[in-house]
Amino acid sequence: MILIIDFGSQFNQLIARRVREGKVYCQVEPPSIPIDAIKTLAPKGIILSGGPASIYAKNSPRVDAAIFDLGIPILGICYGMHFMVDTLGGKVKQAARREYGFAEFTAKGRSRLLAKVDKHSQCWMSHGDSIVALPKGFSVIGTTDNTSVAAAQNARRRFYGLQFHPEVVHTVKGTQMIHNFIYDICGCKRSWTMQGFARDTVTQIRDTVGDQKVILGLSGGVDSSVTALLVHKAIGRQLTCIFVDNGLLRKEEAANLKLRLKQHLKINIRFVSARNRFLRALAGVTDPERKRKIIGKVFMDVFEAEAKKIKNAKFLGQGTLYPDVIESQSAFGGPTAVIKSHHNVGGLPKKMKLKLLEPLKYLFKDEVRQLGKALGLDDDLVWRQPFPGPGLAIRVVGEITRRRLEILREVDAVLLDEIRKAGYYRKLWQSFAVLLPIKSVGIMGDGRTYEYIAAIRAVTSKDAMTADWARLPHALLGRISNRIINEVRGVNRVVYDISSKPPSTIEWE
Ligand code: XMP
């Protein structure tokens, strides 16, 4: 494995992605990780990430300098390189000119890190400090116009540093450099596969759980489904999943889940129908945040009541993914403004004193999908677009009524049908319909209509942090609109949302 020390760079997850894509296991840890813990992990190499601090600032983050005595290769990126240089006796200073964005990298001399990298290539810089003196034993292996030490090495000790960011796509040969480091310099093999992960994890779950019982909240999404499948493989009937039907799901969603997970895969699931309870609690509520809070609270009550029926449960299974873990352990991720208070199914019943079982907590989303496939999950579920916990409640803008939910469900079903048929479902991050709380005039046959407006939202995105509206073909949009207005009673107008995020958000509420 490769150990990545997280100095707080906004790109640290990308480093992990690049290593994992190369089928090498890696783990991201904060600089406070004790040297003994590092020895236990026994990494074949360490990558020191970038970060926002200056190495010469007071309290700049540092990892135990004993890493340089482990005898393993180390690659420092940006701040990580500064840390290496500073610790080993070189000097870093504030640069005369800050450098941000594209630069032309020129390779110098010979280095295993730069094998198969062109003499001139584009790299991506983001720094205000520069190296002015290298430690003994180091030499320069690359420069840019503005930075005389853009890459350096101590080949004998296998220490390498890059001032720029090889993990971002703008550094054209960045992946090659990372591959040179992990395969050639560290000697890692391409051995990290989801089949292997599944095998090891099933054994681990068995060892941890023994003959105890596990409860797991199913949301219908890929993360909780894959978690359920993995735990089911490990302990079978000792697992009880709970699926709460809140009446805010899409058409036939609960039935589909039942068919796939319960009937086909034989997972032990309790379906709790709580539609009326949710609807009653939401009656008359129009504020989006209040909707979220109410749904979260009712969900917790229903889930807890059901979970209590399962006597002697000791564990709560949860589909936590690695990006959340990295984010929550980062010492540098400052508080961000709450735009929408998300609630996640499963992370709720703290009162029940259950131990957490989070078998996916070292995986990224695309790895979870691969794992789902390896475990035999349907393509439909594996490739499901994200669906928010509060469901259709935040897509029926304004007041939620049974009728308005029903209309939206029908509109959404038509939309998804057309998107799938046109081969767009997997290309889009999300595609869904929103029902507006206003009516407009239309004409149907010879009569005047006065009905609701449906908005279509389709976005592309990598991680939902930013998103762009999808340039769907006009013909497809035309078909969607036609079918909705013809097939769904209560809607006589369809509009397409052409806002990106930011400044808009993906969901309307
Ligand atoms: P926004 O609307 O903030 O959404 O751009 C970003 C992503 O988060 C999803 N989303 C939610 N997921 N509970 C969830 O579990 C929520 O309350 C919630 N609100 C938004 C949204 O679908 C998108 O993928």
C-alpha cells in the first residue's frame, strides 16, 4: 500500500484516486499519525500532499520526521515537497511571484520519476512559496520559467519532490509520474481489485461480528445496497435490513428494491410502510429546511421503533464512503456554510448504542460500483443516479400533497424512461423532474386548461460540488415535453432548467 499524508490540499483526494485507479491500495492519513502506526501499515512508499500552509509559518503541519528513516521512497507534492526540503536541511522562502495555473515544465537530467515524460510538458502550479536551497544529496530534475526547482530528487534515498500538482488532469504527464513512483520506484503491483477487497472484507466482517446481529438502513441507493450485500455474504441471516417507505420515493422504487435485493439476492429486509406518517408531518410545510428536518426526525423515529424489535442487535451497518472519512478527519477543512442540511439514512440512531460497521469506508464511489458488480448486483442499481434522502419532498416545490406527489412521480417516470432510451442515463450525474407550485394556462383539444408546470433538471458533474446543465439534444427534450403533457394529467407546460451550480444548486429546494 501507499500512504498519503494529508496536509490539507484541496486535491488530496485526487492523489488517492490516481493511485487507486492504478490498482494500488492507498490510505489518506492526517500528519498527526504516529510513526508506529505508519510502521504497522507498512507502506511501500509515502506521498506527502500539498496544503495551504507555509512551511516557515508557526504551527505549520508536520508529520514525524522519522518517516525519512524508514528506508522507503517518499514523494512530496507542493507543500509536501517543502516539508521534505525544510526537514532535511534545505530552505523554502516566499516566492517573488506567486504562481497559479498552467506552466511549461522542462525536465532536466535523468530521473526514474520522470521516465516516459517528455522534455517539455504542461504542468499545473499553485504555490506562493518556492525552494531556494535543496538539502544535501538532492538535485534539480525539472524547472519552469518561474520556478527554478520545479522537481528535485535524492535518487540514492529515493526521495522525490514536485512543486506542481501531478494529480490534477492539467498536468499532462502527471499520471505517468505517479505511476513511475508507485510501480517503478516503490515496486507496487497492480493488485488492488474489488474481488480481492470483497474476499478480505467478508472475512473481516465475520471476525468482527461473530455470532452477533447487525441492523442496516437501506435507502435504495447503491452505497447502502452494496453494504447490505457484502454484510449478507459474510453473515447471512444475522443481518436485518430496514427499508422505510416514506411515500417520497419514485415510481415503483420500493417494489424494485424488493424484487432485486429480497427476492433475487435473498437479503433479509423488513419493509416498513410509513407513508401516512410522513405525509401528515409534512402537511402545510413549504420551507425546504423544515421539510428536511421533519423527514429526518420521522425517519429516525420509525427506524428506531423497527430496530428495537430486533433483539440483541450489536452493530449498525452503514454505507459511509472514503471521501466523507477523509473530509471529517482533515484537520484543515474549515467549517463551511450550511446551504442544505443533508441527512443520510443510517447514521441516525445514536441512542441505540450500536457499534458501527462501515465496510465501504475506504472506497470511492466508482469502486463501490465495481464492487457491486463483482458481487452480482443489477446494473440498474449499480449505476443508479444519486437520489436525495428527502426524496420527492424537495422536488415538489412548496406544499406537499398526495396529488402533487403523484403527478411528479408520473412526470419523473416519463422523463427517466426517455433519458434511458436515449442512452443518457449513465452520462448524466442526475436527471429528474421538479413540480412547481404555480399553474399556467394552456389549450388542449378545444378547451382551456389551467395546470401545473413541470421543470426538467439534467446535470453533468463529477462530485456534485459543481455541476453544469446538460446540453440534451432538442429532439430529446421535445419528446420528453410531448410525452409528459400528453400522458400526465395535471401538467400542461414543461420547462428546462439551464442553470449551473454555482450559483444555483442541483436540487431546487
Ligand atoms: P445540491 O442541491 O446541494 O445537491 O446542489 C448536491 C447533491 O446532494 C443531493 N442532495 C441531498 N442528498 N439529502 C441527501 O441525502 C438531502 O437533503 C439532499 N439535498 C441535496 C442532491 O441530489 C445532489 O446530488
